[in-house]
Amino acid sequence: MRFTRLDLIRYAAYENKRLTFDPGAALHVVYGPNEAGKSSALAAISDLLFGFSRAKDAPKVDFRHEGKNLRLGAALTSAAGEEIAFRRRRGNKATLLDDTDDEKALNDDALAPWTGGLTREIFTASFGLNSDTLRAGAEDMLQPGGELGSIVMAAASGLIGLSDLRARLDAEADELYAKRASTRALNKAEERFKVAREAERGGELKSSRWRELNQSIDAAEEALAETRRSRQSVLTEEKRIEALRALRGVVAEIDGGAGTLAAFGDLDAVPRGLSASLAEHLAALAEADRRLADARTGAEAARRHHEGITVDEAMLAHAAEVQAVFKDSGAYAQLADDLPTAAADREAEAARIADRARRLGTPPDAVASRQPTDAALERAATSAAALRALDAQREETAKALARGEEALAELDRDRSAAHLVDPQAAKANLAALQPRLDALKGRDRITARLRALERDVDTGAAALSPAPNLAAPGLASLPAVPRLAEQAESLREIERDGRARLERLREQQAKLKGVERRIAEAEAAGPVPSAETVAGARRARDVALAAVGRAATGEEPLGHDAAVSAVATAGRLTSEADALADQALGEASRVNLYLTLKSEAAELGDDIERREADLADLRVQLSAEKEAWRSPFTAIGLEPGRPDEMVEWRRRLDALLEERAEAHGLADELAALAEEEKATAGALAAIAGSIGFALPPLPTDALAARLAERIAELGEAWLAGQQTTRLRVHHETDIERHTARLAGIDAERAAEADRLARAAVDLGLPADATAAEVDATIALWRELPDLIDRRDTAERRHAALLATRERFESAVGHLVATLAPDLADLPPAAACAELADRAGAARSAKERRDAAAEALRAADEALDDLAAQYETAVAAADAAFAGLPEGDRARLVERLGERDRAAADLAACRRRFAEIAPGEDEATVRDALARLDPAAADARRDELAREAARLGEEENVAYATLRERQRERDALSAGQGAEAAAFEKNAAAAEMEGIARNWAVLRIASQLLASAIERQRQRHHAPLIERAGALFATLTNGAYGGLAQRFDETDRMQLYAQRGEEILERSALSDGTRDQLFLALRLAIVEDFASRNEPAPFIGDDIFQTFDDDRTAAGLVALADVGARVQPILFAHHRSVVEIARDRLGERVDVIELA
């Protein structure tokens, strides 16, 4: 994209200003001194491409033109040769306009193919720069993570938006999971999984107790419902008694209202609700009567006023004529002053003509006939002026000749320039040594920095505990800070886990002790017959009975005593087995509790054994982790402190090692500078010898300064000598030219003098008259025509004034004779004034009489209207009262209102009755009230209140019992969680799996994007730095060979300047050289962007402020070289920049000057 023109139609201080850019130029320089509007023209480019800025810090551009009238225009040409012409106005939408007077709106995205992905921020950062933003933007770009740098480098490598996408992916992944977080989705699901797993292990539902609780809850609910029904019945009866007590007063009010309404029985035939409208009719009739009386009084007064006005009809008929004469009275009064003045003017003009005639030697009455022609006057004037000009030229030429001869003689006397030496070679050699001298200037700074680093390293190493030997090679094998922090966190995590497990183990042990105590309490009440005990007793019984049976059948015969003993034993064992069975049946709940406790104790024992084993394993793991932590330190003879302390120790050690490495580098740099100083001193001595200058014994930098002063002195002397030679040639040429000019002037003067003699004779002068005499005579003849015209004008004016006086006096005399003979003795002016006053009075009287007549007519019309309105009001009142009782109408309206209010009160009483006893018949209530005994009702109400209170207490007890049983069931239900816990555990596991899958997808996508971005940057980075290095070499006139890059310990690229084998940090460069590096980097980025996008123009605003003339020339050449791919436009306010551009670039530069 290239500008072919920029139109500042109405913008800032500009109006209809057009800047035209030569399409064949490699560089455009827009020159304007301070206050020429250069900054406004620069801001116009951004506003044109991206819309008028509304930022608070944006330049103010509407100080001359209103904001709505601001206009910019341009014509652009794309890299493909396409063209577009458009305008831009200030606004929120439809700001792009067609480049015609109609200014038809264009689509808002019409410039998208031309600006590509550029925004105002990127354009300002990369393509629109001044010296300040160039430096600040480059420093930010070279800082790790610089926001502006990220935008610019992303734009250069085509990565706009991908870095933001990667950041969003990482943020989404962090929302799902973070180590040691508690509110992330995956962390919360993991915690639910752990809780459900624990609940699954410990929860078990007791079915028998569950059934018992359900039965008791059902019974409690039934008891609560029955109590509520009884209480509701009592409350209903109590409310009925209260309602009857309230209705007693309402029924009494109904009876009273019915009696009051009965008093108006004579009005039953009259509909209700008429009182308000009848009252309005009476009020309207009274108002109409009052207004009619007022109208009659007003009409009579208007009639008397009209009849009392008198008008002078004769004077009124001639009023216009009187007024016309009166208008001339001012002019008539002025005649007293104007007539003498006009006469004096006439005489004065005649005197002036006589004076000019006398000075010409001509009679006054003959001047008109002897007046020369204009051609003769012009010839004479031209000859006189030409002769004077030739005399002046001869005088000036003679003076110039004298000055040239004196200057040439002065140069002949001064021969000091004969033995001068050209110091240019010495100056160039000294300039070549300047980078070395600049480097030597930093020696004191480097020395101070080295001492500070050595002191800081020694102090820092002594402050560390354990104290390290910084020279020991084993320090490099210590884990880095992130690894140490990770190990420390791992140890803390194991210790926290161990404490949690120990706490849980102790809880289980305490629970086991409680269960064992309850088992002991159960056994203290006597042996507990378990199923195994009963089964064992029955087996022993069966064995004894089997032996008795075999003895009885003879299978195993027994003796008498043995048989008796066997039978007794079988009987005893049978009794014991039956007793145990009976006991187990009778103590079923105790047996069940005992068995449950034994089972729980066994489970707790197993769990405790497992937890103790886990805790032992964790202790082993902790010991191994601690040993892994210590071993790197002990391997180099250090005994580490606490992990968290050693993380900070390692961080401080890294800083000390970095400072130590920097100190070693500075020491090496100082040694190199010492060698450099020796070589530089020799070079300075050689330069001094070349100009015959003996160097004094001074330090190297002072020697260089003294040598530079001597070279400057020689340079000034050499330039002065060259100037003297040029001046001699110049003065000799001027002397020859002035001598020839004098001869030519003398010849021209002789010819012009002859012409002047002939012209003087035509004016009536002698042939030898001088130019001054001719000029004076011409002036007099040229005055006479105007004087004659002025005299004639004065005579005509005097005659006109006399005629005006005669007309005025005749007109006034006629009017006085016709209208007011009593004014005949007054002067004309006074009589005219009196006639005007009388005519004005006649007009005023007529106006007052006309106004009075109009008022009388309006009063009569109003009287007629009000009379009609009164009749209408009477008819309306009669119609409203028709059919109503005769008599006092006001009293009738008052009684109708009282009847309506009594009916309304009765209706209100009946509404209150319906609210208190909704749906009940009034007769039924009256019958109930008739049977109601107030005392008995009060007693029954108190009895019902006590019964309701008692039932309320019973309801509370029943509800509390129900809630207690429900809480027990809820607690048992929570304990039953084996099933629910298993379900919850599986659900949590499934949720964890889904979240983990999403987290992995986001992390993998982020890593893929990071790899792609890095590959893209690396692919573009090397060519870009190489191109920036080439531009840097051009901008420094070869003083620097290019740029070098190195990577720090965080793998971030650092940029350095390369001078031969020397690599310099940016801080070691001068301000000007640093700006040249930044400009080279910026131009390389602009070129790289242009290679893949529609190129935007590069706008520079005085970016060479820190450049000397040589490097300014190099900068202009570099911009012109970039011009093959990007349109460079440079704004400058130094004329020297324009001259350097024309000198170095010739026709390749297009210079545009701002007025």
C-alpha cells in the first residue's frame, strides 16, 4: 500500500491542502519548519487509515474546524497495482466516504484488503515512529514478555492471535485443575471421591431398626394428625362464638340505618344518586346569572367611553401631507448651516484653480484650453523617472566598483593561507579510532562495577548458612531452585499426609476403645449366648444323648454307675443347651447388639492394622525423600537446613554465582581494555605525526581530545584559505563587470536626456529643464482636472440648497392657509412643527375612537352570548327538576343528599356483616343472636380457649416426637451409605475421568500451539536478525559489522552489536548508535511484515535527532533501500536533512514542503 496523494481537506490548521507523492521516488521527505503543521500531517495518516481517534491523549485536531466538518482524503495503490480513492470523516459509523463532492458512504471494511490485520496500535508501534517511540518500542520489544514486543514480533512472523489462543487454553485448563487447589472442578471431584470411598467403607444399614423407626414414625404422624383435627374443631367453634359477638353490634347498626332511611319515604319515587347532578345545575344557573349582570354593566361603560371621543376630521384628511412636509423640516433647518458652507466651498475651489494657474504661468480662465494630453504627461514622467533611475544605478555601480577594488587590495595584503595543510585524512583516522576511545571511557565504570560485584559476592557468601565455597565445582551439581522447591513441597505434602493419617488412625483407635468398652459392659451383665455358643452346647448334648442311646441299645453297654452318670450328664447338657437357647431368645436385642459390637470391633481392628501399615510405609517414604533431599548437599560437604530455608539459600547462591561470573567477565574486559589502550596510544601518535603536531604527555582520552582540537583548528584554517582563493576570483570578476556596466549606463543616460528635453518643450518648459522641474509641472497639470470638477460640484450644490429652501417654505405656507390660519405669523419651521403635532393628535383620537367602537361591539356580542347561556342554564335546570317534588329546590337537593348518605351507610353495614359471616343468611344470624346467652357464650369461649391451648401443647409434643423419630431415621439413613456412597464414588470417578480428559486435551493443544509458534518464530527469526544486522552496518557507515544474538539461562534471546570480533551490549553503545540499532531492527521487521502482507507505509518523524550528518546520510540511504518493498515517508524540520537527502539520493528522493 502506497500513498499517491494525501488531502488535508479540513483538518487541524489545514484547509484544502494536498500532498502529492512521486510514485517513482524511493524516499519521500516532508519538510516543514516548526509550527508548519508537520505533526498534524503525521497524525492525519493514522486517522485516515483507522478512523479519527477518540483517545484522551490524541492530538486535538478540531480547533479550527468543527468536529462534524473534519475531512481527510487519499489515493492509495496496492502492491498488486490496484487503486482506491476515498475520504474519512469523524464519526461512529459510515465514516468512509467516496472521494467525490457527493461523499457517498462506503462499507466500513472497504480498507480491510489494504490494511490487512493491522490495527492502530500495531501501525503506531511498527510503522509510525518518532525518536522517542522508536527507542521505547525497541526496548520493550527486546524485553522478555514485553507486550508491545509480542504484538510487533507476532505481526512480523504472522502469529497475531495464536499467542492469545494459547493463553486462553492454559487458563481453561487451570480452571479445571491446579495442584493443591480446592475450588477447581477436578480437585472437587477428587475430594468427593475420597469422601464417598470412606463412607462406603464405614456405612451399613441396620434393617430391623429401620423398620422400627418407620413404624414409630407412622404412629407419630397419625397421633399428630388426630390432635390437629381435634384442635381445629375447637378453634372453629371458638371462632363461631367470636363472630356472633361481633355481629351483635353490626345488626344493631343495620337496624338504625334502616330507620334513618325510612324517614325519607316521601322521596322513594326519586332515583338515588341525583343530588350531585341537581346541585351542579343550581350552581351553573347562579353563575350564569352573575356573569350576565357583569356583561350588562361592561357594555354600558363601553358605550359611554365611545361617545366621549372627538376627532378633527379636516386635519385627519391632510395628515399624510403634513407628515410629508414635516419630514423635510430637518433638512430645512440644516440649510442655515449648509448654505454658507456651500458658498465658501465654491469660492475655495475657484481660489485653488487660480493658484495652480499662477504657478503654471497661465491665466485661470485658460487652464482648460492649455491642458496637455495624458500621453504627453506620461512621456515626460517616464523620461524623468528613467533619467533618475540611471543616475541612481550609476552611483550604486560606482560604489560597488570601489568596494571590489578595496576588497581585492585587502586580499593582496593577507598572504597567510600559503602554507596550510588539509587535515581531512587525520580527521578520518581519528574518527576510525573513536569506537576504541568510547570503549576506553567505560573503564572506570567497569572497574567500579567489578569492585562492587566482588564486595557483594564476598558479603553474600559470608551471609549464607551453610557457607558455600563458591569456587567448588560441585556447586553446579546442586538441584536448581524449581527442583528444590518441588522437593520441599513434596516433603511438606508427605508430612501433611502423615499427620492426617495419624489423626485418622487415632480416631479409629478411639472408636475401637469405645466399642470394646461397650462389649465389656455387655459381658458384665453375664455371658452372652451367641449362636456359636448355643450350637456348641447342642453338639455336646447330642454327643451325650448319643452315648446314652448306644448304651440303651446295647451297642456300647455301660455299667450301672457309668450309665447313671451318662444319663445325668446328658440331662445336664440338655438343660444347659435349652437354657442357652432360651436365654438367646429372651435377650435377642442384647445378643444382636453384642454381635454387632464384636463385628464392628473386628472391622475396626482390621482397619487400624491397615492404617498402621500405611503409616509405616509413609514414614519409610518420608525418610527416603529426606535422604534424597540431603544427599546433593552432603556430597559437597554441606549440611542443609530446613527445606524452605534451602530453597531461598539456593536462590541467593544462584545470584551470587551470576555476580561472580559477571565479575570474571569484567576482569577479562578490563585486561582487554588495557591492551587496547596501548594500541590506541600508538595510533594517536601516528596521526599527530601526520599533521606535524607533537603530543603532550597526557592520558589517552586527553591526548585524543587535544589532537581533535588541533585537527579542528587546522580544518578551520584550511577552509579559510580555500575561501580566500574563491573570494579573489569573485572580486576580480565583479570589478570587470562593474566597469563595463558604468560605460553602458553613461550611454543610456545621454539618450534619455535628449528624450526628456523634447518632453519638457511639450509641457511649455525650456529644453534644458531638469527632471525635478518636469516632475513638478506634471504634478500641477495632473491636479487641475480634479480641481475643476470639484469647483463645478460646489456650484451645483449651492444652487440645489437654494431650491430646497424655496420648496419647503411654499409647502408650509399652503398648509397653514388651508388648515390653521392662526399659525400664519409663525416662522415656517415652527408652523410645520405645530401642524405635525395637530395631525398626530387627530390620528391618535381616531385610533382611540376606533378601539372604543371595537370594544363596544365586543361587549354587545358578549352580552348576547351570556344571555343565551343564561336561558340555556334555566332550561337545563327546569329539565333536571321536572317530575320532582315542588318547592325549595335547594332544600330538595339537600334532603336527597342526606338520603343517599344514609343508604350508603346501610350498605356498608351489610358489607361488614358479610365479611364477618361470609355465606350466612341475615335471618339465621338474627335467630342465633336471639337465642344467644352472652354469659353462657363467654363461659363456653373461655372453656374452648383452654381446650385449644391444651391440644396445642399435645400437638407440639406429638410433633417433637415425630421429628425425633425422623432425625433418628435420617441419621440411620446417613449411616446406611454403603450403597449411596458406592454410587457417589462411581459418579465422582466418572466425573474425574471426563474432567481429566478435557484437561489433557487443553494442555496438549496448548503445547502443540507453543511448539508451532516457536517453530514459526525460529523460521523467521534468523533471516530477520540477519537483515537487521545488514541495515545496522549501513546505518553506522560500516563502523559495526552487524548484530549478534545469544541466549540466557532462560533460553531468551539477547541482542548485541558486533564490531569486528568484539561483541558489545546495548548499554555500551552511545545514544545515537543505540537508536541506529533500534531503527535497523524496526526496518527489518517492517520488511518482513511486507513480505507476507499488504505493506503499510513506514512513517518517520524526525527519527535522526541523535544522528550526526554522516549517519543521517546513511539512514536516508537505508530508508531508500527499504523503499523497494515499503513506502518510506520521513517528516523533518531541519533543512540540513533535506539537503543531505538531495545530495546522497538525487532524483530518488521526493521532497514535499509544507507551507
